Amino acid sequence: LVRTFMWCLLWLSTSYKVSRPTALSWWDFSALVPKHDDITPSFWVEQSFLWAAFLELAADLILSENKLSIIFSWRMLLDFVTMPITSLLIRGAWKLADFESITGCVEVAEADPFAFSIKECGPFDPRSRVFLVQFGWLRFAQIYATKHILARLGVFSPTQLALNSLVLSVVSLLSLFAGCMYWLEAPSPTLDYQGQKAPIGTFAEFHDFLYFSVVTLSTVGYGDYSPVFDISRLACVMFIIGGIVWVPRQLSELSAAMSEPATLIGRLPDTEPVVVIVGDIQPDQLDAFLGRHFSSSSSPEHVVLVSPNRIEDYKRHSRLSLVRGDVLAPLSIPPAAAQKLDFSLVTAVFITSDVHRSVTDKTRVVRQDNKTSARLLVLSKFVPPERIHVIYKTFKSVSIAQQVGVRKLVCLNQLKMRLLAKSCTDCPGAVTLIANLLNSNIFLRSVLETNTMQNKQRRKAFWSLPARDVAADIDANEEESWQQQYASGADNDLLLRPIPRGLVGVEYWRAVEGVFAHTGAVLLGITSADDVSEQTVSLSPWSLHLSEEHVAIWISRPGPLQAVYELYAGADSFAEVPLAPVIPPYSLADELDLCHAEEVALAHRVQAWVRHRQAPFLSEVHTLMREKRDLNHDLVIVCGWPGDLPHLLRQLSDADYRTVVIAPQPFSASALRKAQEIRNTKYLLGSPLLQRDLVQAGILSSELARVLIFNEGLLRSEEAGDQLDQDALLVFGQVLSTLQESSSTMASVIVEVSHLSSIALMDRSHWWPSNLQSLRSYLLSPFFAGGKVYADGLLFPMAVKIKNGLPAVVDQLLRTTVNEPSLSLQPLPLALRREWQKNLPPTYSHLVRACLERHWVPIGLLRIRKTGLRPHEETNFTIANPNAHLQLHQTDRVYVVRRRREVLAQRDGDAQQLESRFSRLEKRAACDSAHAYRKR
């Protein structure tokens, strides 16, 4: 494509360097070819383009299966005329034609053009260096042929391709006509310049004849010039007929492309491996899939989407082919796609559907899953089960996939219910933590750095808080750092990689400690290299010795993870790398010398000490109140009745939480029967929009822990709105207003929305997304950062991770069984908090050491930005795997992987210590308040 346009520009530039004294003589190429046959740089540029085109044409002819179709095509004829080998053949034919010697004819043409005879020397100069310049205007026909190259790029729709074809045909026809007339007529044969420069207004240059071609083919015909020679007139007639026939044909093709829906966009690969996505996937889901797929490796496979939806709605990508059709209706698939798509080259097939729920049609989700199962049964005839990946919305159809032999599947509803159950019980903020680990390719820090200054100032106003509302041990001038801390945690990823050679044979806990001390990466657990499933995933196997058969589960950024494999590349590298006795609390710059580094570290310590000594005890009092509240509050109110709700109720019951479901009607009779069989569960027939029904459910109870609002089954048919998430917004406002009236209720609210754009409506702060179409804008919402909102689009990146088995890892993290390690949110260890008044505020590296001593694997923090009187007024955010030098706050809580049995055993002991310590701190705070009052 580039060579074609470059060659056209090269010929245009050389056309202004040649001249012809008379219309009956040869062209004068003395400006291009010196008399002594010196080779100029322009000659090498021209020859490089020409020989590259010749070699490409020869390669196409050799590798083609149907060589006759190429030999007798107009493209071959055109290329053959304008190739260097043709000039050699013409020179040989010139000698056979018994013309005068070429050298003598050139000398006569340059010395006395009027004495030159075409009958004795021939119609044109046959020298190889100038032959292609004379006939280079034929290359303008190749401009139209570039439309096939544009079609192979896969970035244009059929309408755009038809428009490109029209433009290229017009440009090619006009340029070809102008070049032909320029070679035949320039300069004007009616004038005799005698070697002098042509007068103004004379048709002597290429642009003059381009003007003539436009005027002629547009049927305007000013009459300021007309061809003189018979061959020129014949050429005009042929080009006019071609323009009358060709251009309207291109217009009809454009009209047809605009009226018909597209069925195929992009190039279907013939030999390279591909990944096929089947189903009526939505554009935002496909964007999430492609963003993860194309960022997972440097050379990802080509992706082919087969969907019954309008393919014009999807974004274009050079390695994405869009096919409109359905495998359930083979006749709907375009014949070109059905013939070229070879399933033997398919490395993976993802079968999915629209995971967004419909509020008005409750059976739509079931129908979508049934279609997914039907597509699975069709494709299982052509693709082995180990290459098929299925994404279901509900849990009912999973058995069909298991019977076919598919092991790599995920149920988004089941995963969602486990995630919400974790967020409602012992792990608040788990929604944000897991979603950020799945959307790690978003790189929020780059968004914060590239935004305009206006957006930065507006975002700072949204995130900043008055000094009196900020936690006591936090500097009021550090509000701007909240976003950076949250964004740095969002850059972490949940990955599966082979065990480095240097860690083979090392105990798991020693590997966790050493890897974090030197790189900051977290070794979460291990799994089997052959089959990644719920049975083979082992989180926090404390005394296990790592082996080559294991696959490591990492939480890390790309840079630290690469450092892990570089540091432990050798067989004995773990023993060779010394482990520091204390994990360094500060990451010092490499370019600083040791003395300067010590001064910087000392300055940081002094500043932290000053801020620490000025902090009162209120932050620790709030921390203890929160821990005491979590031990005594076990009531969860669920508003609405979504599909697979019994799965959520069962998870809450296993965690010893009481649940009250308030909805106008259950999803189905069978769902109601299953819910009534679960212990600690109560169903209340009513509307969450009515305050009396909320009070009857226990929203004003002192034991209330969470209020969970779904966006389905909330209101009666006469109350429900016609907009998505409208019902959830109304119920959310009613719940907040009811909680405001109670001074004893200590509960937080979690809302489910259908689309990410609804997060902007639920967020009670002044935040607003800078880009309504970008996922990154919604991940920066303070409402989402605190784990108070859930959307199905946040978990859809899990689809591309089915390929390596990461859904099994997430499923293990969210389990509520007593004996299996799972995710849990714990307060800072008491031993670490007791040292707070004696030493400097500890860093995250000290917390990691304290957690490892208790057999905990820390993976993140829940940081409190604003301490309110009640939990729904608190503002917090999660940080996945913070930097080792991050200073802790007394209000922080740590996400750890540990056995729930240990949590239950420690709960009683912690409760007694908290009661006694809380009473002491209350007395001390009261004394400090009385002393301050007397001082005033």
C-alpha cells in the first residue's frame, strides 16, 4: 500500500524534471540521466521500488494455486508493462526492429530535435533507465487495486469500503487519464517552443492535463484545450466511456452497501491460529475481552466474532474479524466466512451471551443460557472439549456443559453471589478488590497522569475532605495522594505462571517472605500445571515444598513479577539471594548514594514522627468501635429477588448471618421453596420503596450489618420504571433516608447496577466520569472504590481468564467453608498496634512480617478516608498489594488469606481484649477532653 502511493509520487516528481522540445521528438531525460551514464540517487530510489514490486509479483505467482488466473489478469499485464524486466525486453526488441542505434538517436534528439525522425528511431526512448519513467503513469491504475489491501486490514465496514472504492476509482481514473494525455500531447503540438519554456496558459505540465481530465470527465468541457493527435482523441473517447460506465457502478455499490446490513468485516485468517467468540455478546463486553486478550501477550491470536447482532456496533481492530450469523442457523453465516473458517486452527472457543440482565423480561436470562448450551452442543462436533470455554449467567445449565466434557466454564451469577456474600459478611470491599485484580490492564495511574489540569482540579475537589473529617493520624494535605494509592493497587493483576527454578524445593512460607522482601510480589498459592480446577487450587499451603509440577498464583504488577523470574532464574538462586532481617520500610532511589539515602529516610521518619505525636486517640477509638460492631452485627437485609438468590442466602447462612429478603414477589415458586429451606432466612412480602416495610425488615435494628440492593425484583409491576437501574436508584435513596433517621444503626449499603454508567447515578459524591464510555472513568468512582457498588461488566474480564483457569482461583478466595483458606478482612494485629505509641507508624512491610508470623498471606488494605458516625457515611477505598513503604494508619484493615476456622477461634479472644481496651481509651479520651475544656 505504501509502495504504490510512493511510486505514484515519485513519478509525479520526475514528470516535472523532463521535457520534450517538440511533440514529434523523444522526451529529454538529461536532468535525470547524465551523459556519462552517472547513476543518481533518484535512480536507486526508483529501481528499489520497481524491483520490490517485481519480486512481490513473482512471489505471488509462484505461491498461487491458480497461476493461470494471475497470468491472464489485467493486474499482471499492468505490472508487467511497468516492471524493470520489461525495459530489458523492449531494448532487445528495438534492435530486432532494425531501428537506428539508440545512442545516435539520443544525440540527435538532444542536439537538433527538429531533425529527429520517429520513423528511423522509433516512437519512444527504449533505454531501461528512462523507459519506466515514460510509462510510469500506468501505475496510477494500481491506486484502485489498493482497495483490496484496505479490505484485508479489517478496520473498515462494508459502507466505508464502498466509499473508499469510489474515491480510489475516481482518483485512479483522473490520474490515469491525465498521465496518458501528458505523455501523448505535452507540450502542445500546435506551438513551436524551440526548446524554450512554455508560455503561461499552455498545457505543458501534468497538473494542466489533470485539470483537462477533470473538466472532460465531468462533462463540463470548457473548450480551452482539445487533443490534436488521432491517438490522443481515441484515448479521450475510451476514458470518457470508462468514466461513464465505471463511476456509476461504484455509486451503486456504495448505495447497496449503505442499505444492506454488514455480514463480514475484516480478514479471516487462512493459516494462523485464531480464537473464536460465539454468541450475542454486547460491545462493552467485547471491549473488555479484547482489552485483556491483546494485552496478555506480545503476539496474541487473531480473534473472530460470530454474533447475530449488528456487527457495525462493535469497535474495529486490525486483528479482529466480525461475522454476522449464528451457528444455530448455518445459512445465516456468510459463505465466505463459512468456507474460510477452519476449526482445526482454532485454539480456543468462547461461547457466551449478553450477561446484562433485563428488568422487564425475567425469562430473558434463561433463554440466553439455553442458547449458549445449544451453541455448545453444535460446536462440540468440531472442536475438542478442552478448547471450549463457556460463560453462563445462571447455574442451571452448567450440568449440560459438564456432560459434554467442558471443564473450563464459569457461572457469573454464582461468582457474583459469592462475591456479594463475602462483601456482606467478613470481607467488606471484596467487590472492588476482586474487580480491580480482573481489570488490571486498565492502568488507572496513567489515566490520572494524562488527564488535563482542569480534570485534575475537579477530581481533587471530589476526593478531598475537610480536615476535621479526615482520620486523626492522617495529614490533611495528603488528600491528593488517595487516588494515587488506590490507582497503584488497581494496577496489580491476578496471574498464573510456572514456578521459577530458584523456588523449586523451597517451602511455601519462605518463598512468600523472600519474594515479597525483594520484589513486592505476593505468592498467593499454587495449583496443578495439568488441570487448574477447584480441586487442584491450594491457597496458602504453608508447609508445602514447591516443585516443578506446580503453577504459582501471583498478585503483582508486571514489573515486579518480571523481577521475580529474573532474580530466581538459577537453580540455587534462592539460597544465593540474602534475605534481609527486616523488610526495608522505604524504597530508596537507585541513583542516590548511601549517605544521601540515609538522610532521605531519616527525614521521612522525622516527619512521620511529628505527625504521629500530634494525632489524638480518636482514630483508634473509631477503629475499636468498628471491630466491636463487626463482632456483634449479623443481620443482612436483601432488597429484591434476582436469579440464583438461594445461592447467596446459603452463603450468608454458612457465615452465621441472619438474612431478611424483602421483595414484592419471588423470582419463582421453586426459588421461594429453596429459600425457605435455608436456615436463618426470612422472606418478607413487601416493597423496599416503603419505609414501613423496611422498618419491619429490621433496617433500624442495632444488629444490622449490611443492606444489599439488587436491581431486579425490587418493585411491583405498577411501580417499576422503564429505565435500567431506575428502581435500584429509588430504593437506594429510600434506604439512605431511613438510615439517616436512626442513630443506633451501624450498617453499610451495597447496590447492584446493570450497566457501568449507573455508577455515576448511585455515587453520592460530586464525582462524575470524565468519559461515559470508558471503564477506567467508573473505576475511579469513590463509590466503587469503597466496594459499595457491583456491576456485571466488572466481572466480564473473567471470560478471557477462563483459558488459564483463574475462575477456580477466585472461587477459592470467596469460599466460606471453615477448613479451606479464603479471603478475609482483619484489623491490624494487636501487637503491631501496641507499638504505635512507642515507635514510628509502621509500614506495609512490617504488616506483612506480622501477618506471616500468624500464617496469614496479606494481599491488600482497606483504607478509611473519612470516619463518619455511621458506616454508610464512611468513605473508604481498597489497595491491592500496596507498596512496601506505604505507611499504615490506625484505621486500616488488611485483606488476608487464612482459614475461617482460625477467624472464628480468634473472634472470642479478640472481643474480650477489645472491650477492656475500648473502656481504657474512652476514659483517656474523656480526660483529654476535660483537660482541653479547662485550658480554654
